[in-house]
Amino acid sequence: MKVAIVYATTTGNTQALAQAAEEAAKAAGREVSISEAASADGDATVAADLIMLGSPAMGSEQLEDSMEEFFSGIEGKISGKKLVLFGSYDWGDGQFLRDWADRVTSAGATLAGCVQAHLAPEDADLDAIKKLAAA
């Protein structure tokens, strides 16, 4: 099983979730690719069996710019795919992840899970992303 993890980060919080997912997926024997959104290969990402995308909240609960650009580029290609979303936020309540989840399902993909961390991920957040990556 191939797992593609693509993330954007500004303070390292979303990166910590991505690295926890990578660790768990590898421990489960998965073939894993991990990259930042600004340099990710969209075609290779959508070829994976499980796509894990992460972003911090920016502005008024929006995806980070490089993740918005990356996701917009693959959004029309994810129908029938299995996705996990994850991210971190400071203010608000993580609405950006719920909005993103709506976009994923509207594009015809299956949302396998969503992990949101308020600021730095806590143990429960890391455990949740690990479970989704290893499942």
C-alpha cells in the first residue's frame, strides 16, 4: 500500500503531525512518500492508495497558500480516492478543516479521517494521526 503525505507548515505544528503519520505508516509496512506542498508531485500523490494532506489555518480559517495551490491542482483528480486531512490552528475552531473536508467529499473522494490540533499537537492528536496512517 502506498501512502502519500503532503503538508504545508509555518510553525512546525503541521509538520509534526506529518512526521508522526510517516513514522506510523512506515512501521505498518507501507510505502511512504512525504513532501511539502510547494514541491509535491500531484500525479504521484493521486496515484497513492491513501493520500494524507495537512495544512495550518491561515488568515480567516483558510488553507496555507502552497497547500491551497497544490490541492486545487489535484481536486479534480481525487474522485474515488481515500484521503485523510490534518492540520493545526491557533484562533477559531478549526473550521478550515471542515470546509476542506467538504471540498474532498464534493470532489468524490472518501474522507477516511480528520485530525485537528490546537497549536502544537498533543499526544492524542499524534495518536489519532498515527492510527489513520497505519490503518
